[in-house]
Amino acid sequence: MSSKMRRLSCALALMALAAPIAAQEPAFEVASIRPTPDVAPAAGAAGVHITKQQVRFAYLSLRDYISIAYTLPVHLISGPEWINTTRFDIAAKLPEGLAEAQFPQLLQTLLRDRFKLQAHREKRESPVYVLEVAPGGHKLVAVTEDENLKDAPFTVTSSGGPEGVSADLGQGASFSFTPEKFEVKKVSMEALVNTLGRFMDRPILDLTKLDGRYNITFPVTREEFMPMLVRSAVNAGVTLPPQALQLLESPAIGSVIDGLKSVGLLLEARKTPLDMLVIDSMERTPTDN
């Protein structure tokens, strides 16, 4: 074989070896998946805890995992009903040198490898709420970022009951929803619409173009609190008795509309094409750890 042919053969061999490496998707170094215990979580137990080495998920449904993996609100995921009610706890080791933007890809890989998830995106005309800045401008004041929190472990936990729900949204952000008020602290507009959208009958689109983090508080009536709390349970896949579902027959969100308007934000119902994630197939039970 000529020297030119030997060089060509070596080059082709190296390309063949490099191809699977280049195509390799980010993945957890190791991941343990266990069915969530069939008991109510303790206060603050449900949620996500991330350090530089590992991540722990507790009491999350498959719809929640898909939502995180594809960075979509749960409303924009179309799939079998059981993805709402099938819950798993996951503990996984993060690969070294992981960029923050790659984290959702780790979950995508896990869902494809362990649950055989196959999905596609498509546009569907859907009812939505849009959040915009009022013509006269907003009255919000951006909260100063705490530099010490940027390197802190990222934790998202929640707890709640009939008298209210609350959550630590990570890095100093939080929300609380009671029969008297809705309150968020140090949240971006994206976090606001995603959090508030869980209590609504349709997703919320952020069209404010506002950067930064904000504190927002507004009063809520008890008459509106209970239907919104029931809606959040339905959106999370909780099975409720018929008498609870009757509260959804006449949804009222006047407190939310008025509360946002008081800080110069408008919430309006519209119809618009949305990018939906459609589940083509998925295993209900993951492959072995």
C-alpha cells in the first residue's frame, strides 16, 4: 500500500472513531429512577435540588420531567393522560464541566434512553393569555441581584394545602398563593408566567420584553382562590372528586387581572398558534437502573 493510501486509511479510521463521539449527547454519568412513594410529600420535600455534582428530583410527574427537558410549560405538552399521574424520584450525577444550558439536554437523553420517549413539535391554534406592559408603562422596580446566590446550590421546592401553596424557586426567588394574596419575590417575567400559568385554564405568553427580577403582590378573593387551586391540581395531574371539579365550571380571574393591572401589566385572553410537544410514544416504566 502506498504512503498516500496509508494516510487516507488512517484518516478514515480516525473519522470513523470520532463520529460517534461527536454525535454523543450530554447524559448523566449515572441516574437512579424510583417510583415516588404513594404518600403526601413533607413540607418542602417535592421539587428539584441541584449542586455542582448531582441533582435530585422528588414527587415530579413524567409531564414535569418532559416540561423541564424541553423547556416548555406543562400546558404545551400533549400526551397520554398517565404522564400526569405517573411520578418518579430521580437522583443523578452530573458530568464534569456541564454548561448550565445543557441541563435540559441531560433530561432529554434520560427520557429517551430510559423511558423510550419519542416526540415531535407541531403548531396548534390554542387559547392563551398574553401578558403585556400597559400603554402607560409599568410600575415595577427591578430587584438588585444577590451575587452570593449565583453560585449557591439551585433548589426548587414546594409545599401546600387547602389554605395555600408556596415554593422556593431557587436563587432567592419564591412565590406564595393564599386565599388573601398572590405574592412573588425576585422573579423574572418568565418565572412569573410559568408559575401563575399553573393556576390558570390556559398558558400565559410573556410579551412584556422586561428583563430583570421583580417583586409583585396583589390581593386575591377566596371565591377565586379555590377554583385556581383546583386548576393547579388538575394541571399537575391530581385526581379530584366531582364536587371539586365543579369549581372549574365558572372560572374567575378578576383578582389576577386587576392585580397585574395595578403594576402596569395587562393580561388578555387570545388565540394564537403555539409550538406544542406531541408525545408519539413513551414507556410507562423505565428500564433498569
